[in-house]
Amino acid sequence: MPEWRKDPILDRWVVIATERGKRPTDFKLPPEEKKGGECPLCQGHEWQTPPEVLSFREQDSPRNKPGWWVRVVPNKFPALRIEGRAGERCLGLQRVMDGVGAHEVVVETTDHNRPLEEQNEHQIREVIRAWRDRTLDLRRDKRFRYIQIFKNHGGPAGASLDHPHSQIMSLPMVPGVIREKLQRLAGHARATGQCLVCGMISQELQEQNRVVDANDSFLALAPFASRVPFETWIIPREHQPDFGQIREDQVAGLASLTRAVIGKIELALGSAPYNLMINTSPVNGDQEDQKHFHWHLEILPRLTTAAGFELGTGFYINPTPPEMAAHDLRETAVVFDGRQASKNEEVGKYV
Amino acid sequence: MPEWRKDPILDRWVVIATERGKRPTDFKLPPEEKKGGECPLCQGHEWQTPPEVLSFREQDSPRNKPGWWVRVVPNKFPALRIEGRAGERCLGLQRVMDGVGAHEVVVETTDHNRPLEEQNEHQIREVIRAWRDRTLDLRRDKRFRYIQIFKNHGGPAGASLDHPHSQIMSLPMVPGVIREKLQRLAGHARATGQCLVCGMISQELQEQNRVVDANDSFLALAPFASRVPFETWIIPREHQPDFGQIREDQVAGLASLTRAVIGKIELALGSAPYNLMINTSPVNGDQEDQKHFHWHLEILPRLTTAAGFELGTGFYINPTPPEMAAHDLRETAVVFDGRQASKNEEVGKYV
């Protein structure tokens, strides 16, 4: 019997095919062709991008020259522009606004061919610090109400460049899905005195069957109402509304778990395209409200095609039960730096 | 300058790239390989599907045998099942429900290789009548609250069979996007005494620049906040909440305009994959509320990839302004049955 499952926060239902769940080998992924040609994100090509807004680089190396290991630049073809006014105007019944916003590219490494999960942990920490530093800087512009950090890996996930990179966009409005989530989390907290996500973490650690991996500061799990096969969320175990608040000890924990989870997904599925998004509190809004958010990082492998049903309803049909996905990912042992990371047994000590 | 545009009803924003808009020739569509093999939807293979729930067929021809021209069967691999209870159960903080629902396939023709827009108008009318008759029958089951009619054309749009077909799913809950739309339409109607969609139709007919085509009963337009290039909506010109209420004279108008619009899209873009969805009132709910809906049909060509930004925010980046898309589709003259249909000049008489 298939099952309808509801996201614990949003009014978003998913059909889970519980009977004949699709395993990793059921998803045929043709090998992706490399795009070739000159790469504007490679070292030595700094002049091919707009001037950098942040870089972690060798002391005394000049900006916009080699010597960096993480570099953030405005998108050369930005969807949004910094100039303009954030106010809505009416055109009859229609609403319109200048296309204000920031659109930046985080170059995650100088190594064109080494994906994020194959970087060493120090490098991944630096990428996370770049995300954090940019989100803290961008919100100083009070026109912006939400900052979306995301990564598209592989052509079917929308990546137009092979070089490992992520993107940051700041928006002059709060996306509906984030506002709805904040409303429901704030409502739950006011009614019960507790955070719904914190409660969910306790329940998941107790039930264990959807836990993918864990460490002292973060939990990786296949969410109960997973939209797509092998969807995985990485959630801070303590209540923290805003990704921008991440501390140095948490940066290390997030780097280690992100590397392990993406490593497991790529190994189990054989180089899967995926989207990674950070789901976090709005900025420049009501602090009393925003403190009820609980940020997390979402990884959605792109193995299925959202079609008329998904576009029409906003609901999803997922052929892989998250319990099965979590089991398969737990059993996938990734080896980093010569040692096996996140063995199944190690997860046990956190649950 | 790019532009933020808001859907007139939903809180859904879209970034429209107004500067360097992408024209049809900018979308490179590789020719799609046919899937080959035995087709379970072809005439003579009726035994390969579950028994039909509706067919339009030659008088005295036996059910589940040849002699039909439109045939509706339950999906052989349904995402949902008719059996079960529609009530929510709690699993700690999680909500779950039996996977109840109907999932049917509308076989649109016996001709495996002739897509919908190449059928004659009588055949397309019969497809629309099959949609209508099934939605009226399915709602008799009071467990169902929404019926989603949709069509996936082409592999990139999620079609798994080449044979022209559409699908119908009935759901035990109202999708969030439909509930939000109904709330806003009902709120607007109570505040102003008018339907927001009816008002939008007047405005679009006056401004003309987003009108793709029109006839006495329907208007085809590129919506102001189009999510994807060449998105086109077909809207009944009179206020009609529910697709199930469509009259015979409207069936003819919808058939003619649907054929013209899909014909234009396929001709302009060179055989584009697309999703088609009917967006309509919930069923078995509050009649006083539901009467404020205004149903329409949406066609979304699949030329771009929804990626981390879209998945994270629910907003879209559209590289083709709808005014440009509407212009290009108006200029695309489709020839049916030896005569040119929906010439640009003919649209003029409706605006």
C-alpha cells in the first residue's frame, strides 16, 4: 500500500511507494560529458570574472590574481542586480518590482576536476565560512529579506559550469515556503514552548531508521516525507534559527558531515547530479519571530523528473521510502584520507 | 534591468530577464529517441492495461477490445490506490495517511505517432470530454478533495510512454497552492464583488501584448509572471469555477484553442517537451467558497532546468519575457486540415 506522508512543518504531502522501493541500482545514470573549453573559474583566469567580493588567499597575494583557495565573485550573468528600488509597483492588477538582488558565485576550489566531497575537510570548512561571511555581509543591505545559498551539481541539476562552485542570491522578499515554515514554527513554539524541529530530531534519533549519519553537532537524516529518492537533510542538533549564526566548532562538524553525506550519495548512486540548498531564517525581519526558525541544509539528488503532477499540485511521488534510502546510505562506507569515515557503527553512539 | 513580477493571485515571484530575452532558436533541443518496443496503449493491446473505466467506441464493439478512439484505464503502476481510509494518523510528530487516490490514464488516440495537436478537432473534443466525464465521476467519491488532470509530453517532461496520453489523479486533500489560490480569489471577490481572474482577462485583452490567441469562449495568454519561457494559459472568458462545468460549446472552443496553442509551441520551438495541467476548483468542499475559483489550463514547455534557486525558494528565473514569447507565438502560423488557423490578424477581433 502506498502512503501519503506530510512534511512535519509545511502543508506538503508526498506519496511514498512503500511496496517496491527503488534501490540505487534502479536509477540508470548515463555518464555525463565534461563541457570542455576554457574555464572562467580556474586559477589564472581571474580576469574572466567580475572582481572578487571575498577570497581566502595566500598572505600578500594581490586580489583577482592566483593565490586563493576559495573565491567569491558576482555572477557574470546575474539574474538580479544590486541597483534599483525594492518597492512594489502596480500595473493594473499586476505587481512588479525592480530586479534588485545579489547573485554571487562561490568558487569552491582551484581544482577544476575535484568535486566538493573529494576536497579535504579544511577546504570544505573554508567553503562553509565563505557562505557564512557572505550571508552576514549581504544582509547589511536592509532591502534584502532572504538569502538563498545553493549548489547545483551536474547538468541535470542545472549546473552550467563543471568547476565546483555554489551560488548565493539575496532577495527583496521572503519566499512563500520560508514564510509558511516560519509561521508554523513560531505558532508551534508559542503553543507548546518547544521547537518542532528540535522535537523531530529527538524522535528521529530514537527511531533511528531514517538516520543517515551524525556527529556531535549535526544530524543527517532522510526526512519522513522525502520528496525525492535519497533526499538528505543535515540539521544542527541544537536550536539555531539562522545559518549565519554557525560557530567555528559547528563549521567543522558541518564540513565533516556534508563531505560524508555527499560522498555516500555519490558512491551509492554512481556520481549523481544533485541540488544542495540551505533553508534558513529570513533576515531583517521581526527578531522575535525569526528566532523560532531552525535552519538546515537539504541535498536533493536528481534521479526522477518532476512532471505535471508535481508542477500542478506541489506534491511529489517518491519511489524510494526514506527508511530504505537511509539504510542504503548508512551501509555505504566512504573512505577519506586513507581512513574510513562515518561507518555505520559510529552512528550508533549518537542515537 | 531584470524585473521581479508577482503572480496576480499567488505569492509567487518570478525574475524576468527583460534585457537579452531568449528566443525560440536559443533553446537547443536534441531530437528525442523513440522508446520502441510493444506499446500497451495501442489498439489490439487492450489486454495489457487494467480494464477500461471509460471509452468512446464504435457502437456494439465490446469493451477492452479494439473499436475505441479514446480510452481511459487505471494506471497499471498506480502511485495511489482506491482502497484505504482518507484519515490522517499521527506517528509522533509525523502525519501519515493511507495512499488513497485514483490514478488513471487517458489514451488520446489509437495513432501511436500522432501527437495531440495533430489530431483533428473532433478527436481533441473527445479527449476533453473524457477528462470532464472522469472528473465528474471521480468526485462522487466523497473522500476526494482535488482532481488533477495533467499531460506529460516528451521524456524531459516526465513521459514514460510515447503513445499520446494524459493522466488523472484524485487526491484526498487540497494541494496548498490550490487552497491558497482559492482563499485569495474568495477574499478578493468578497472585498470587491469581482473575480480577480475576470479582471485580469479584461486587462490582458486591453493591453494585448501578452495575448497568444483567442476565440469566443477562451483566451490564450503568456501570463504576466510566466515561470518558464513560452508558458501559456488557456482561460475561459466567462467566470467558471470548475473544469467539470465545461459546456459543449466550450468544449469545442477549448479543443480548437488547445490545438492551436500546442501547434504554435511545437512549431516555434521544434517539438518541445511540455507539461499541461488543469488548475481548477477543489471538489466536495464548501460550495460558497469554491464558486470563487476560475479554472484554467496551463502549458509549461520544458526548456530550462529548475535548480537550487527554484527548489529552495519556489520562485523562478525566466529568461524569456512573456511579451516576447506571446509575440513569437502569435507570429507562428499553424496550418490545420489544409487551412491556416489562428492567424495573428484573427486574434485582433477578440481584443
